[in-house]
Amino acid sequence: MIKTVNLNNTKISYLPTTQFIPQSLITEDKPYFIELEVSTKEDVRLQDKKITDQIVERISPFGGHSTLISKNRSQRPQPDEQNIKADNTDIQNCLFDNIDKVAKPIVEYPEYEVYQAPNPFAFNTGYHEIIFTKEHVEKLDQIQYKHIFGIFSVMVKRAQYLSGIAGINQVSAGLNLGTAKMKYSAGASQPHLHAQIGAVYQTGYLPDSDRIENVCSEFEKVGIDYMQKYFEAVITARLDIFESKNFFVFAPFAPRFKDEIHIVSKTTEFSNLTMVNSKQIQEISDLIIKVFKAYTKMKFPNKEGNMVNVGIDSLNIEFLGNRFDSKSKGRLFIKIMPRQSDLAYSELLGRFVVDRYPETTAEAIRNETSTK
Ligand SMILES: [Zn+2]
């Protein structure tokens, strides 16, 4: 359930001992979320039409960012789409199809149809590898189960390898689709599906991952299984989408990106990438493909009221887990983040802005996947 409270007459409580993170998940018997409603008091007019947008603010149950949901923003004027359309990507220019030009040593995994190579332009500390498909895969609707399964399998192997190196305590792992040439970039420089995996040392920090772990362990101290309460609230808020044997799939209460989807392990049995075997890799790859298929089919009304496809061609997936030696075992946390908007000043301050409720996304994906 989600309770809407007025920002002006609400006293926000705080997470135990994490005093600077306001609490948005109320962990009572029947857990629920709180969103803050903020309505404009000024008389705002646009061409004689009164604007009465209502914005809600949702603070991430794990802290770190807040999400402002403003449905009116989907109506705002956009610059001429033609002028900012993506360049046509030229397969000749794709580095990953010219293996001679890729940094060495390259490891080929014929059984997974993927390559692994070092990133000579690293942003991770000590180790940074790229895993990419043999086949040139550029668009969301070209991605098949075997591509995700192949990349993910090698990613897990590399995580297991890195976990055995002294000092390395967790990994930074993610998947990119969509290049800087496209309108909304996922940060990749190559128009070819690939993943990155890098080392995070004991003394290093992976903000998103470490924050989830910290919040969960603070609640553990007061006898509360925060993730369990979070799942319960997700279900009563109808943010749940589907589940498999070991994993839940849902839309997060406070998404950073429109149509963001999370996949989280149901138990602490799988708390990071090193703990999954080929069976769970299959299970997760299936779930990811199911979400991708729904993305390619999902339609919403545009400004003129016509149903149009969301047209996702740029996305990131983050694979978060606990530190390898973590005592408070958490869950493997996979975040699928379509990149349909630019990051502007608000996001840089930690306040993300979306124009679609995650409940709406959850319902659309449930509809797309239940009939198939
Ligand atoms: Zn390519």
C-alpha cells in the first residue's frame, strides 16, 4: 500500500541510526510506503489554462535519492525530434566486430558465444573487463535469451575469480545497451551489447550496493528484516510484476528512471554474483528477457492521446550484491534502467524526475506478460 501524505503537515521519521535518511517504508505489521504530496499554491497559467500539476515525492527506501513524479511533464514541449535523432550506427565502426582492435588478452567462450577482454580505458580500480557478444547486437528487440545468458554466465565466472584475489571485496558489474550517438545515452561508447565488471576493494565504496547493505543491517540490529518488509509493501502497493522460483520482479517504489524494473532474490541464499550457479543464471536471464519483450510491446498514450510504443533503445542493468565477506547477508539486486531521459541538474542533486508512476509500469508489464 502507498499512503499519500501532505508535505506541509507531516513529520517524517528517520531510519534507526541512519538519521539523515527519511523513512518512506513503514515497517509495521502491514508494511506500507509513504509518498509526499506537493501541490503548487501559485496561480500558474499557460495560454489561459490553469496548470494544476500535483507532484509527489518518493524517497528511496534505501536512501541515496528521491524521486519526483510529475505526470504533467510528459506534456511538455520537446525540441524538434528530427534534429536530435540518433545517427545511423555503422556496423563497420563497431569496435567489437573488429576483434584485432580490441585490447588483449582476449578470452573466447565458444559455449556462451561471448568474448571477454580488458578495458584499456578503465574506470574501475585494478581490474576492469568487458564482456561482449560475438554477434553484433545493437537494439533491444535484437537481444535474445542466449546473449543475456552468455554475458551473465561469464560475468559470474569473473566475479568468482575476482572474489579470490586478496583485497577485492565486491564487484561493480553492469550491462550497457545504447551509445552516446543515441538520443539518451547509457554511457556506452560502442553500439554493441556488452557488460563491464570491475573490482571494488575492501576500503573502496560502491554507493548503491553499500547503502542497501547498510540500511538492511541497521534494521537487523532492531530485529527487522527490512527486505522482507520491503517485498510485502511492494505487493500491497501492486508494484509486483511476476516471480520465479528464487526471484521477485517488481517496479521500485522510487524509480530513478521511467519504467525501471528490479529483480531481487527472495532469500539470502543468493546475496551476490558469486553465489549463483547455471540454474539461477538461466532463471535470471529468462526474467530479463521477459522484461525486455514487455518493453518492446508496451504502449502508452502520447501527447496527442495515441497509443505509442515506449521505444526504449538505451538501457543499463546494474548487478548489486553484498560484499563477499558480509556477515549480514543481503540479496542479489538487479536493476534494469531504461534511459529515456537525460540527467539534468535535479538528478545531479540526487532528485530524480519521472513522468510515469511505477505502479503504471508494473501494470503494463503484467498485462504484456500474463497473456503470453
Ligand atoms: Zn558490434
